[in-house]
Amino acid sequence: MVRIVAGIDDHHENALSFLDRLRFASADVRLLYVIESLMPDKSFPDLGPNHPLSVLMAEIEQQSEAKLAAAAAMLAPTGYPVQTELRKGDSARCLIEFASSWPADIIAVGSAQKGQWGSLFFGSVTKALTAGAEQSILIAKSPPRDQAGVSAVLATDHSPYCDACIERFFSWEANGVRRMTVLTSLDRGTAPQQVGPAEASERLTGSLPDVKDHLRARNEELCLRFRSEGIECESVLVEDHPQSAIAQTMSDTEADLLLLGARGHGFWDRIRLGSVSHYQVVATPHNVLVIRV
């Protein structure tokens, strides 16, 4: 059973489309709509029922309930148990608190694509979730391309943490994945560096040909496992910077979803903004599932 909290807002359809197409064997979904304050200080004062702001807030609550009902109807064909929740406050904080109190495995949200500079300088629910959530996060910026199933790229550095993230993904039994590409990259330079968050990368010793053989073997082990689950799988080993390797592979495979492991809780609060996972979430058009364990 995978427990999922999906944030409902103006972009949630993409996230719900992925929950539908991933076809988890067993999932419990909670849909959360958060109404943010209209006040400059972000408070919710009791102004009396006839105050113009109170009337406006009542209308917003009605519209929010309608959006929750429409979102629940969108997921009805999946057969997942779905419950709805309406809260007031900061959207990201409420999503994190709600997911932690349940507790959820995944927080799923839609996101409007922004350019690199807009993502860095303007706050968003997506950025706040990557910095503060302890759960895995699904950031959906566009819908899956194919009704038949999801095509994904799994970027791994084969570290113990990434291995644990992959085990977590297998445990969710995402039966809607039809094709998987297992990607590992080696930076051109004096020492190999693999795809994955900066702190998770482990530099391997030995000659470059030996390192390549080792990584190809590890990739093929994963491919064999995916194939045993009925998923088409290929291995890709690229000598390039991780960001470039991911961009090229996502383009070449026309994948719907990028799978990455994160490193620890509150990871992005403690590392530089140049990390692979953070960059993929806030500054690329890729749909991303960042897995935490």
C-alpha cells in the first residue's frame, strides 16, 4: 500500500494523471486543497459573516470544495480509495504537515514550468516541498504522453542510498510503468562521478574501463529485475555531466518521468542549489519523482 497526498490547485490535473497512469497495485489517496489567507499578515481573522472579505472567503471555500469533488471524480476510475480535505494556511506547510501526520509516502503536486532564474528567485510550493518534505515527491509539469503506460528514466549512482530508493519504488508496485531506462553517467575528468545527488555520489576506484564494466553490470542487474516485472528496460551509460546526461536521455527516450533518489530529510536546505535532484525539480521541464527513504 502506497499512501499519497495530492495537492489540489490550478495545476493538479497533471499530478492526478500520473497517479492514474502509474496504476499502483494498492494506493490510498488523500486530496488536499489549501486556502491561503487574503490578509497581508496571512492571518484568518473573524470579521463577521457580512464583512466583504468573509463573503469572499465563503465563496472561495465553495469553489475549493467543488475542485476537490472534481479531482476525486478524476481518480474514480483508478479504484483507489480517495478522501478529500480542505484546510487554511500556507500551501506547502499544510501539505507537509498533513502528509507527516497521516503519514504519507508520496506528496504529488502539479507545477507550472518556470525558467531557471524564475525558479531560483521566486518562491513556490514546489521549492518549499523539495526543501521541507520528508516524503518522496512527485512533481508533474505535463501529463503522461501515452495512454498505454508510463515511460521512465531511472538515474542512479548505485550508492547504498539510491539502492534503497529503488527498493522503495519496487515496493510501491507501479504497474503502469511500461518502459524503463536505467541511466548512469560518468563525468569526463580525472575521476568518475555518477548520476545522483552530490553527497550520494561515490567515486569508484580502478581503471576507467573497469569502472564502466562495473556500472554496466549494475545497470543490467536492474534491467533484469524490471524485465522480470514485465517492464521493457534498457541500460544507458554516458560519459558526461549528470545534468547533460539526463537531458539527453530524457529527450532520446521521450520519457514521461524521471526517477531520482534524494539524500536525507530536508536535503535541499543543506546543500548548494547546483545539485542534480534540485535542478531537475525546479529548472527543467521534466516530470520528476524524487524518492526518499
